[in-house]
Amino acid sequence: MYKELERLKELSLAEHLGRLHRLWRTVADVELAPLGLTHPRWTALWKLLRLGDNVSQKVLADALEIELASLMRTLGQLEEQGLVERHCCTKDKRARIVSLTPAGKDVLKQVEARIIRVRGELLAGISATELGEFERIISLISENALAKLANSTDILE
């Protein structure tokens, strides 16, 4: 038990995960900079593609886990680049729907190719079994964190 406590004091898993996230993001950002894409821009495009296109700004902001105001600024930049367009929702005039343009879809093909290549480079030397176990463990930690937050919210109410 004592050894485990000492190990936890020495190594901060959260620090390692945070550093990994920052490094991965930086590598991706450097790779995508020649396409004129910053991190907020390419992640918004990527998430829009994953959501199936033609989604509300609110849904997209929630999926990206960012404030709507931040997303609106990014979407304005993407519109200026001709990669997305926004229009009013026919069912709710207050809502704005975001769509990829043909140019946006073309850029996303390049993004996907570059991201897949970078992912392969970053995962070099890691077996499929090891990667599967790592993903399982990260998912379990995420589930535990969500459960902890849910319990904390219940206590605060």
C-alpha cells in the first residue's frame, strides 16, 4: 500500500495524459497549418463531418464541448475561407444550421489523410492489442470521472 502511495505521488497520470494530449494536438496542428487550419477550425470541420453535416451551431458547440460564442467566431473564419456556410433553420428561425461546402469537403479529405498518417506515426511500435487495452483503460477512467461528476452534482443540489 505504501509503495503504491509513493508511486502515485511520483507519477501523475493526469500530467502524463495532459502532456500526451498537448503533444498530439501540437503535432496535428503543425501538420494541418499548411491547409490554413488552426486547431479550433480543423476540429470544428472534423466534428461537423462526424455529426453528418447540416447541424445546428448549438449541437456542434455541445459536441465540441465549447461555448457557442467561441464556435461562432470559428465558424465565421471557416465561412471566410469558404469551407462552411450557415443558414436559418426552417423549423426554428433563431437556430442557425451549419453545412460543409464542396471546398470544405475537399479540405476534409486532406485533413483525414494527414491525420491518419500522423496517427500511424504516433502509434508506431504499439501493437493492436496494446492499443486496444490502452483505449479500454482510458474509457474506464473517463466513465469513472463522469460517475464522480454525476455524484458530485447530486451532492451539490
